[in-house]
Amino acid sequence: MAQDPETKSRIWNHHPDLPIPVSPILSWPPQPLAWLKWISAYWLTLSAVTVELALAVVVYTWFQPSWDEMQVLALGWAAQIWLRNLILLLLVAGGLHVWFITLKGQGHSLKFDARDQTRHNGHFTFRNQVADNMFWSIASSLSFWTLYEIGYFWAAANGYAPRISAVEHPVWFVLWLVLIPIWSSFHFYWAHRLLHWPPLYKLAHSLHHRNINIGPWAGISMHPVEGALYFSTLLVHFVVPSHPIHFLFHGYVNGLNPCVSHSGFEGVVARNRKRLNTGDFFHQLHHRYFECNYGTAEMPWDVIFGSFHDGSEEATRATRERKKQMYT
Ligand SMILES: [Zn+2]
Ligand SMILES: [Zn+2]
């Protein structure tokens, strides 16, 4: 994990090899082997998406209200959905926070930004970064995530949203699982670019960007306008035939993934070895330089639409130039 001092950037405590790689998914001419390698790195390892899919299966099997019950909007099953999302958020964001920040389980090893979370700063609600992030994650984002989920299950129970069975449509069941993170990334790219339109940035998205040095609770710390827009990715299930596992998985990709990717650490280290990939340097750059990397590292939207920051000083200069043009 030691880095060559010649290539190590001066402004980061740790960073991956630079420039950061570009996703080959939409490369031309097609590179099927590179695609397979890239996709298998996400799907055939213990990664955020595989854990989220396992969670979706567990929740659907053991913690799902019955279709009959969900035909009528009622506080009981709606509260159950809110509670299970809250518990998952507390487990993922809270668990990573306790390991990385409270216990300092691995010190500064693989930590991108050497600084600690901010306290006694009027920039944040309650003058405390973690309390601010927890409040907005739970009061704002979790509410919209849960509202869309309640709406979807009520609509699916009444036949207003198209449902499929995994046994009758096994190919579509698997294909849609692979497509969901790609759709979610595409939706995020455009919703996020819209949020960087100066009036919307000032009104809503600046709240998420209070966090220059990010931590797990920063992931879905969002203004309600951003929370509503960000989780609107889930509305696709009102149109595209889905199984409940698709919806739950999609919710976890959007609700839990950001807590992992905002952790501020490249991975969980135990006994001197990286055991699990967590942080996302690609998005860490967005929090440092703002007008770049609006999408996610798995998909090349930023490369295609000209907003990619590869971690180099040259890319920092180009990003600063773009920011100047946007705000003049
Ligand atoms: Zn962020
Ligand atoms: Zn942003």
C-alpha cells in the first residue's frame, strides 16, 4: 500500500494510481473482454452491489408485507418499510462511521483526505458535520426513498405498476439487475448536472457540498429538493416490468451505495490487507473540485460529456476553468 513518492500527489494523504482509469463499457471499437472484466469486478466479488443484492433478497424473503395488505395504504406496513430502510442505513453508514471515524480502526491507512470531520463550524446544521449529515440523511433522503417505495408497492399491489415473476422471466430478471446500476448512474449524472445549475445549486445541492472532506454519513445528506430528484430514479419501476427484488436492490444502490462511496477511505484494511473496496476517489474529486465527475466511476458518462477529472493537475486546471465560466 506504500506509494511511489515521485507520483504521489501532494494534496492527498492517499490516492489510487493516477490518472484514474476510464470505464471501458462504451469504448469504441467494442472491447468485449475489457467489458467482461469491468463488469465482473463489480458482480463477481464481495462488492457494494453484491451485498446490496443479497440484502434485497433477504428483505424480500423475510421482511416484506403481503400484497393483500399493501393494496390499501395504511400506517402499519408503511412504517415497516420506513423502519427497515432506517435500520439498513444505520447499519451501513453507522457501521462504516464507527470503524473509520469513531474507533479509527485503521488510522489514516487508505484515507484520501488527512483531515477529520468538522466540528464547531457554523457552516453545518448543529455546527457539527456528522450531526448535520445524519439529520439530512434521515429527515430528507430516507423520507423520499421510503415514500417512493411505499408508492411503488401500493401501485404494484393494485396492478398499476407492471410486475414480473423470476420463474417466468428468468432472463429479464437477471438482465434488469445488471441494467439497474447503469440506469441509476445515467439518471444520477443528469440529475446531478441539473443540481449544479447555479440557482438549483444555491437552493439545494450546496447542502451536500458542505462536505469537502467526506465521510460515510455524507453519502445521502441532501436537501429535500435533491432527495426528491435523486430518488426519482426509482420511478422507472412504474413503467419497466420489475420484480420487487429489482425495486429493493435499486433503492439500496441509491440509498446505501453513497454511504460506502463517500466513506473517504479507499477500502477497509484489516491485518494489513485491503478486505473490501469502499471509497471512491472519482467522487472524492467531485467534492474537492465541484464541476467535474458528476456521474459514477463505473460508467463513462463524464468522459462522453466532457466533465471527467482523472486526478491529474491538468484536469484540476481544466475544471477550475469550467467553474469560472459557469459562474460568470
Ligand atoms: Zn457526494
Ligand atoms: Zn455535486
